[in-house]
Amino acid sequence: MIRNKTTVLLSVLFTMQGAIFTFLIFFVTIYIKSALQISITMLSYIIFLIMLPYYLKILCGLAVDSFPYEKFGGKKFILVFFSLLEGIAWLFLSFLGAVLVFCLLMLVAVLCFSLVDAYMDAYIWSSVSKEKKGPAWGISWAMKGIGASVFSAIAGYIIYTLGWKYIYYTLAIINLLMAIAGLFLHKATLANVKHFSLQDLKEVFRWKCPYLAVAFFVLNWIPLGIGVWMYGPFVNSFLKIPIEYASLISCLASVGNLLGSFMSVGIVSYFNNPWKTWKLTLMVYVASCLLLLANTGDVPLGLVTALIYGIGRGFIMGNGLSIGGELVVSSVKATMLALYSSSLYLGFSIGGLVSGQLVHIFGYHANFVIAALFMIPTSSLLIPLRRSKIAIKKENRKS
């Protein structure tokens, strides 16, 4: 079990991870567009490139399921080493401005970020009892949301008063604190944990369910990425909202994301069925995207629409992750979780790749309309996915 001291440390670690993630999806796009003077189409290529290391998270899932926790989860050096390496990458980014060097260092930073993220996910999954996995998972996402909101609030002030390089110094300090906190993590284990063999993995993939799930998560998060990745340039470059106010808009979007996730999970818990609540989730997301078209550059209006857009994003994320939790197979939990997580971010980065081309050809407003409407046909995969899940349950009852 996770001790109280470890709970506090994990909360702090997830908060700091949330701060770094909001930098990746919001402030990095503004930096590339404004400071490096990169075109919107080139920006989309860079987004896709720097997100590639995140897909290695599935290897972490395989390691967790393949080896006893003492051999993998107990090695705190994974968190400490990669946090320090990520911090070094941020330090170099503070004074190296060439586009190619920037991309290479960002690849290193995102690789370290994804491995640390996978380790902390694995720590929770391998350390708490079955009854507490859900609440622990929800709390970890909540702490990430809090970190994203707080960092967004202060990042604009740092950039406006001190400059971009001090943001990279801040990120390096965050990683240093994560490495220090990682040294104090308690080594927690569960008794009688069954680890899978290759045969278990083959057994899982004899069903249509995991293939349909991967297809759903990839395709469904493409429109989410189309909207999210271009939101920063839309606010700062298109609407000409200064960075100090843009950061407040990002903060409210993060708060909305957190509220939307809690609201979505609450509704799912009330109905005890993430599938039935998807229509409501879809309507909230579509409405929140279309509301962005009302923005004219007015800061108060931008703050309101950011909060609502964040809630729409939170609904999609909360409901989507609830469905993902329903689809995790017991014998290969960490592997399937990492597979679905990698699928989400593959779709998310493809959305970033597509969005730059859409903005270049059609403009920002059309980009958000497409982000809203494309979510509708991709959601149709839920129908065969649910049928496949029901078929698995029926066969398991018979056996």
C-alpha cells in the first residue's frame, strides 16, 4: 500500500508533471511561432516530431507487466535519472535557438517526460489495491490539472517580465525538485501479483476489442489535437492577445479541463456506464469548440470561452479515459493502459500535424469547426467497440 508520506510526494510529482505538460501543449507552440518565427505549417511538423518519443510509453507498460515490481517499480533511479536528464535538456534550450537543435533537445525532453510519466503511472498501478486503483488514478489526473492551472497562471508573467529563457530555467528547477522528491518515494509492493506471459498477450489480441479500441482512441483524439495544438497560436498570433493575458487564458482552459474531467467522471459514475454518457460528452465538446468562433481579441471574452473550451476538452478526456479503464484486461493491465495511452497521443499528435495545414489553407476558425465536426464520425467506432466488449463478457461468463 502507498503510505501517507508517499501520497504527498506523488501528489507533488503529478502536479509538476502537469505543469510541464501544459508547457508542451500551449506555450511551446507560442514560442515556436513567435520567438523562432516558424510558419504555421512547419509548426505542425515540429509538433508531430517532438511528440514521437511519447509512444515509447508502451515499453514501460510491458516492463511493468513482465517483471516483478521489485525489479522495475522499485528502481527509483528511473524517475531520478530521467528527471535530471530532462532538466538538462531544458537548460540547453534556454540559450540554444537554432530550429534543428531545438527539435533535438525537445525530443530528449519529451522522451524523458514520457518515461517519468509512465513510471509514475506504473507506481500507482502496482502499489494500490484493486479497490483503490480508480480513486488513485483520478487523484493523479486531478493533481496534473492543478499543476497545469498554476503553471499557466505564472508562466505568462515570467515570459513577459523576464523572457522565455527563464521559463526553461523554471522547468529545469521543476525537474530537479522531481528528482529530489523521487529519492524519498517509499518502495511499496502488493503480495500475490500475477504477471503475464507472452501467451497472455496473445490471448488478449485474439479479440477484436483491442484493435477497435486503438482505432477509436487514435481517430477520436485527432480532432481533439486539431483544436488543442492551434489554440496557443490562435490566441497569441491571430487574436494578438499579449502573452501575459494569453497565459491567463491558458490557466482558465486548464481549470476548465479539470472541471470538465471531474464533471464527466461524476456523470459516468452516476450512470455507472461510460458508453451511455458519450452523447452528452460529444455535445459539450462540439459546443465548446464552436464557441471559440466568437472570439474577437477581447480578453474577457477570451477568458470565458477558454473556460468553456477547457470544460469541453475535459469531458472528452474524462469520458474517454473511463472507457479506456473499462477495456483494460486484467492480466496485462499496465501494457494495455500504456497501449491505449500511446494511441491517444498518436491521434493527438496527428491532429497537430493536420491542424497546421488546415489553418494554412482555411484559417483558424475553419480549423475549430473541423475539430468539432470531425469528432462526430470518429465516435461511431464506439458502437462496434462496445459490442466487442459485451461479446468478451458473455464468453467469460460461459467459461
